[in-house]
Amino acid sequence: MTQVLQILVLDDEPIVGKRLKPALEKSGCLVETFQDPRQALARIEEKEFDIVVTDIKMDDIDGIQVLEQVAKKSPRTKVIIITGYAMMSLAREAMDKGAFDFIAKPFKPDDLRAVIAKAAQALGSSVDLMATSA
Amino acid sequence: MPIVIISSPDEETRRLLAQNLARKMACPSVSREEVVEQATEAGIPVAKMEMAVLKRSTPRERLARHKARLMAFITASVCQRASQGDMVYHGRACHMLLKRVGHVIRVQVVPDPEVRLQRVIRDMKVTREKAEGYIKALDSDIAAWVSFAHGVEASNSSHYDLTINLEHMSLESASAVIYQMALMPEFQRTIASDRAMNDLWLAAQARDLLGRDERTGAADLNVTATEGRVTVTYMPSQGKFAEAIPVVLASLSGAREIVSTMASSNILWVAEAFDPRSQTFTEILDVAQRWGAGVEMLRLLPPAADPAQCPPAQASLPEEGAPIPKSQDQTCGIEDDSEAPAASLDTDLAGAREELIHRGRFGGSQVARGLGPEVVQALNPNQEYALVVIGDLFQSKEPSVRTRLTREMAGYLSERIKPPVITGDTLQDKFLFGKRQMGRLGLLLASVVVIYVLTMTNQEPLLRFFGGHDGGTFMRVLAVLVLAMVVPAVAYLYGGATGLILKWLKFE
């Protein structure tokens, strides 16, 4: 795999992408952000990302559907789910369907970096996100 | 009609049953999920708590304050709706919410496993095997949540008034059974049950208000209400919140009086590791609750060969502010990174600290390395300690050496500090009443009774003997000697029995 992590961030709240993109790019990742799940899924069809970070609760397509789509298209891609609401059953379903990890709001970019670093490690990447963010 | 509370791990089953019953009772049906969503909107990080439970790995003591806020929010919300009339409420373990209220029927519903399985296969589009695995894992997650939120096992049937197994019963029949029960006189509203609910509601509202306000949001408070009198107790280490408490609660309606009081003293518990499931923890908590005291934990590590390895003397729980309602949160849950690295929390303190916060008895925590002198140094000079308990120390040593060193430590401290110092294994004997004390009380009482009976039935010879009428000088001297020995022995037996009875009755 490439040394630069390719990350897709999907959240229907624009502020999430706006805040996460610079924070992750500072750590040396290439980040694409989406608010519309359909556009994000179309992009996932075109390009293989290392990591997909997606909100679980969105209007048309939810995070579970995104997870299923990613698993079908690129089984090696790690999917990290963001949730702001209490959804234990959905979280368990996502775990069972292969989500790499969950991160609950509110969180700091550093918390997400730590999860992404774990995902990168699982992918065999030697990128040290925590070091580059400092 | 009473309030009906339905608990089940299966959301769909409890929702359908609650809706069916609500139609019969002509009242609204409210779900835990609705109330929890409102709590999330109010800024309580419920998802964070659930994830912590789901992963079973995050240090959960950070979430203890959020948990207190969530429980207060849910209780206040349920009480508020229940005050407007009948209601059916359903959730995972909601039977723990209105524990002392008489006009509540607590129903445990065991879902039909096959119906549940088929629904998961259909909804998740998975195989039967995967669906079984999912249900098993989800039930385990829910059990962990119930344990975290309420400190009980969801399956403990003693918390319910009725358990219904839907494997051989339709939802309609189950609903009819609950409806018939709701008509029984035992579950009707009374003045006392209404008063109990109003007190619970008032206390929950007060806790919720204090949790929302930035001036008191980071405080660990114990809030109770009795007949409209709200009492807020804070630990001595949190005296800085004292002024803000009455100001924040000024807007609380329905309170007859608001009393803000500091726990009078702290119990210092010195140990190497703190296990909230240990006997010592239970006993210390019991004593603290009876005395209205806080429990301060001092984790004492063995002296380091290299002084640079010493941990910071103070490792208090980081304070987080009040939750920000979602409507006012401009960050959509993405906070700024901290400038400084997060303070590392001592995981050996974590579980006990969480439990103490939950019980409103957390009086602070410290970590120190060393022996007796370091314990003396760690005592807060501005703090009145009621008791110092030496728990498990010197854990790397042999048991006999450990016992000797622990006693030496207790002796060293007793000579140098004012509060009484005892070891954890003597706590029960000195301050609590258990099985051993019951046995001792029986023995002492039996001895006292035997002595009294013998005395009453042998008054004449005893008077002759103690009066010195039966003999010469030798007998008189003997009578004095016997009297000198018997009186203290009787006083010891009588005093011991009385002391234990008072301890049993919690008069100290």
C-alpha cells in the first residue's frame, strides 16, 4: 500500500468534514470529504480508499449501508463509524458486519487519529499519525 | 391506574407490547429511546457511554458524572410525564428508575427467541448462525450497560413485579395480563406513593439542573429529596462548588427547602490497589454512608529505587464542564485537540472511583510512593479525617510479611496522626454488624442471661457468701476477690452485648 493514507470522510453535517479534513491532512493523510452519501458511494466505486470514516445516522443512506457497500467493493478498506446517538444495536450490527471501530461524539481529532493509526497498522502501513500530528 | 414499566432487551417486543397495553389503558406509551434522544440533544454524551460499555475497555470513571446526569434526566423526564396521568414506559432496564414508588408495575418481558431471530435474519439480511451470534452479543452488551447504569443484573427477577415469557404467550395475552394487574388495589396511586414520586422527581430535577450548569457541572453531588426538602451533599474536596449550588437551584420549582451540605469528614483508604468488588470496599462504603463521610483514596506504591520514577502526588479526576446542548454545539461533536496531553488516570483507582462517584461518596484520590512518612505527608491538613483504613499493601511480599508490615504501618500512623487508624480486616469488627458479630452477640447475651438467672435463683446463698456471714476472715477476703473478678466480667459481657445491639441498630 502507499505510504500516504487515502481517507474518505462522510458526514451530512458540513462542519464535521471541515474540521476533520485539515486535522487529518496535518497528519499527512489525503482526505476527501462528502456530505451526500450517494456522492460518497459513487466515489467509493471509483477509488479504493484505505479508510472510510462515516457517520451512522444520515437521511437517505445510513452508515451500515455505506459499510456494506465498502465491504463489497473493497474488503481491505477499514471503515470507522462515527455516532452521536445512542444506538447499541446498530453499533453491534456494524461491528458484526466488519466495521473496524466506532467513535462516539463528542470527540477530539486526536481521538480519531488514534483510531486511524490503529487501522493503518492493521493495513500494514508504517505511517505514524500520532507522531506527525504533534 | 399505575405507571407500567416494561423492561426487555428486545426493543421491538417491548415497543409492541407497550403500545398494545397503552391502547387498553388509554394512555401514552413512551420509549427509553425517545427520552435518551432528548438527553443526547441536551448534550449528555450517551453514545460515548454506550461505546465505552460496548468496547469494555475505555476507562469508565470519566463517564460516572455523565451517567449521574443521564439517570437524573431520564428519571425527571419519566416522572414529569407520569405526573400528567397514566403511562406505559419501556426500556432495557427501566424497572430501576422509580424504585420507591408504589404505583408502578415493573414487568420483565422475555421475548420469543424464534420471533426475535427471524426478525434479525430479515432486517440484517444475515444467516441464522450470524443472527444468533448477533443476538447473543447484543444481549451481553445490554447486560453490561445495565450493570454500568444501574449496578444490577438485568436478569435479577427480584426487581420485577411480573415476568412474562412470550415464548408460549401472545403479545395480546401478555398485555391483557398486565392490564388486569394494573387494576389491582396494590398498585393504585396513594398519597404516599405520589409523595415518593414527587420527591424522586424533585431530586432528579435538581441533579439535572446542577449537571447542566457550568458552575456546578463538574461536581460530584449526592442529591436527595424528602417531602419537598432537597438536600445536596458534596464532598469536602469539592467545597468550591458550595456557593453555586443554591444559586443554581434557585430556579427549581416545587422545592419546599434547599439544603446544601458538605459531608462532615473523609475516610482515608490507603491501599496499593482498589477493587470495588472487594469486601473492604463494601465495608468502607457502608461506614461512609452511615457517617455521611466521603472516601478519599490514597494509592500507595512501594518506594522507588529511583526517585524520578515517583508518580505525581496528586492524580485527581479531570473535571469536565457542563454538557453543551446539541442546538448550541457549533462543532457538531468535533472538539478541539487538547494543548496538553490528557492526564493519565490510574486504572487501579478507576473502578473504585467510578463506584464512589456513583454512590456520591467520592472524596478525592491521590497516588504516592513510599511508606508511613509519605502517608502522613499526603494527608490534607485542611481536611478532617474520621478514620484511616489501611487496605491491601505490600502485595509483592509473602502473606505473613505483608500482615506484619501492614500492622507496622498502622502502628506508625497511629502514633503520628489524630484520626483512628485501623487495618481493613478489622473494619467489620469495629464498625459494622455482620454474621460474626451476630454470633458474638448471641454468645454474650446467653452469658448475661445465664448469670442473671443464676443470680436471681440463688439470691440467698449469694447474699450469705458476699455478706461474709458463712465464715471467718478467709471467706470475707475470698468474697471480696470473687466480687472484684465477677463485676468487671459481668460489665464486660453486658457492655459488649449492649454495644453490639446498638451497632446492629446503627446507633453509634
